Amino acid sequence: MVIVYFAICNATLASNQAKVSTIKYMIENANLRGLLKEILYELLKADDAFRTWEALRYNAHGGDEILTLRSPRR
């Protein structure tokens, strides 16, 4: 978080202190854990959908594979 804040300060050259303070406040008060959890959840949903699609496609072409609709990670 500190690195991000200093990067913003350097990028804006601290010319607009109110803008920098607002960005700093947003970074400090962001629920980063919640955001990362949501991103991971979306990635897992996409991965599960891809695995399901692959299994269905394989079976549609006469494969003998058992459909695995749940990801093995869970």
C-alpha cells in the first residue's frame, strides 16, 4: 500500500494535494482482501465452466470419460 501511495505521489508530482489525499484515502480504506476474494471467485467460476465445457465436448464425441462437473480443488 505504501508503494502504491508513493507511486501515485510521484506520478502526480504532488501538484494537487487534494487529489493525492483522496487517492490515498481510497487506497487505505479499500477492502483489498474482499476485492481479491471476488477476483479469485470469478477466476474459479471461469475455470469450472471451462472444465465442464471440455468434459461435455469430450463426451459429445463418444468419449468414455465420466463427467466431472466440480473442480477437484474444492
